[in-house]
Amino acid sequence: MPRFKTLALLLSTLAATSLPVMASSEAQSGVSPSAKAVFSLGPLPVTNSMITSWGVTLIVILLLRWLVGKPQIIPSRGQSVVEGLIEGLKEIFEPIVGRKAMPVAFPLLICFFVFILVHNWSGLFPFVGTVGWFQIDPATGHHVGFIPWIRPHTADLNGTIALALTSFVAWLILVLKYAGPRLLLHDLFGNKADKKELPGAMYWGLSLVFLVVGVIEVISILIRPVTLSVRLFGNVFGGENLLHNTSFIPVFYFLEILVGMVQAFVFTLLTSVYIGLICNHGDDHDHDEAGHGEHAPASAKEASH
């Protein structure tokens, strides 16, 4: 099944992005926001979030493979569940991304959603974040910190930064491929006003305004990885601390199930919006041409008159 193979490959790639890009913080009480090395494979430190990421991703791939089985024309119950999820997400994201970029963007988007959703919920599994060892100060003999053996991928700032950078690089590749540098530059800095409808001085004055707005837009694009990573990390890490400090009260536990789903959808939705803001121009243009051509519906022609 090509879709399953693509999904498994992308999930495995996302799982490998939890490398410790940030140094571990000093020992402290509570749950640390940074990855902790459990052991090393040569020069590569293997952190607790990496272990969780690989393990949970492997379980997801095997579960999907078991549900789908051998694809059939008349789908089995498991295949129907997976296909229903794919079709439902496609109906949500296709109008945003646009038909042109959707075939390439959709596998990435669905992997973002599934990967982040499952890893958000992985923090609710038994023993995740609660089994490990205490750090002891040799001078005083007191506990100065706790290092869990396994941590949720998205409750570690390293993991969310890696996901946000993956989203940013994918956005750049898709925009350059399906829109091109010229359309990108025009969308950022070009004058969107109609030169025929404005006096020359006003038109060129607006060009300066659009140039300044474009600079601001470039700054907002460059900070997208920061906002994406911090938003996801803050919600999941805050929920993890809430559960630990309230002894996993059921009402907070079920609240975190909802938060985990919402944050997975928000991250994926924002990624699709960023892609669609540039790549969806072509669909709008084709729609306008279809609506105002000689074969346009009568209602469209009447509206144009």
C-alpha cells in the first residue's frame, strides 16, 4: 500500500528528529524541559525522549500495518478506519493547501497530525515520566533532580524544535516547487493594488508600504519555528507537570487527552495554512478563469455584468 509505506517512512523520519539540539539544563526539581542522556552510542547521546519517540513510533507503524493488513477493494474494518482518517483529514486540508500542492503536502501533514497526537498522548501512558532515577548531591546527600527513563517526544523542547524546523523546511521546499521564487517575492513585497485604478503617486506610495509590510512578513516567517515549537512544547510540558503535581486526577487526565488532540491539529493546521498562503494562489487563479470564460455559468456571467 503506497500510502502506508509513505506514512511509515515519514513517521520514522520524524522519530529520528529528536536529537538533543539543546544542552540539558542543570539538575532541578520537577520535570526538566530538556532531554536527558540515558546512554550513548559512540559520540551520539541517546536521550529519554528519543527512546520514547522511537518506541512509540514503532508501535504506531506496526499498529497501522496490522489494521490495514493486505489492502482490499472491499476494505476490512481496520482498513476502513485508516482510510476514513486519511479521507477526513484530506477534506479538511485540501481547500487550505490547494489542489496543486496537496499530493505532496498531504503525506507530511497527516504524519504531523498522527505523530504529534500519539506522542502527546504517550505522556499519559503508565510509567512515562514517572520511572527513572534521582540525582543526588554528593556533598549533602539530598535529591536535587529526577531523570525519567522515558519522556514524551513533544514534552521535550528538543523534539518540538525539530518538528517545527521540519515543518519550516518542508514549507520552503513546497513553496519554491509549486509557487516559485517570483511568486513568493511578489507575495511578500509586491504591490497588490491595481495600477489602472490608482493615480501614479498613490500607486508608488503603496509600493513602499507593501515593501515595509513584506519585511515584517519575512520576520514573522523566520520566527514561525519558534512559535510552533514553543506553543506545542508549552501545552504538553505544562500538562505533564500538572498531572505529576496533582497525582493524575482523572478530570485533568481526560483534559490532557483533549489538549493533546487539539495541539496536534493546531500544529498541522498552521503548517497547512503557511503552505496554502503561497501555493493556493494558482487554484484561485484557475477558478477565476473558469468562472469568467466563455463557458462560464449564466449566473457568473450575469454577476460580471
